Amino acid sequence: MTDADAEPKGTCYQDALERFLDEQANSVGGARLVHGSVLGEGGVRVKHAWIEGRADVWDPQLSGVCSREAYYKRFQPEPRVTYTRYEARRAWFQAGHYGAWDED
């Protein structure tokens, strides 16, 4: 991800964090919260957040789970930082916002 990456247009950081912390809603095995960028419309990289597991990915824009392989092929994500639940809660409370936290 570069400084030239476009800012997200939606609420991906909030949506991904809330689902990640809700253990009943989060169905992705071995899950980590990921902040990084994805390839958006017109080939522009966009800052983004998603949940990534061993074999699956939950993306707030898709509102569903897809295979990790299909996700990487379609969106060409570039993970920047991954978080455990403990790390995500801590970063959220310290920063006072949903993310991205490594830019503070």
C-alpha cells in the first residue's frame, strides 16, 4: 500500500471490526482483522479492511464469505497490518476510531 492509495468510500473499517469482534457472527476460521488495500474500480488501489482466515475471507463490501483464493484473485489485496481480537480492541480503544490505526 502506498500513500497514494485512495481513501475508502464506505464503512469497511467499522463493519469489519464490529463483525470481527462479534464471535457469534464471525464465521471465518482462524480469523484476523486485516487493514491494507484492494484493487478497486479502474485499477485504483483503495484502503480497505476485511477479515481473513485460513481458507476464507469476509469482506464488508461483499457482505459475505468467499474463498481466500477467489478473493485474492479478484481484488488483489495487499495486507498491511493484521490484528488478533485482543490487538484490534486495544488499537481501537487507544485510537478512538475504527481504523486504520497504523497511520496515527
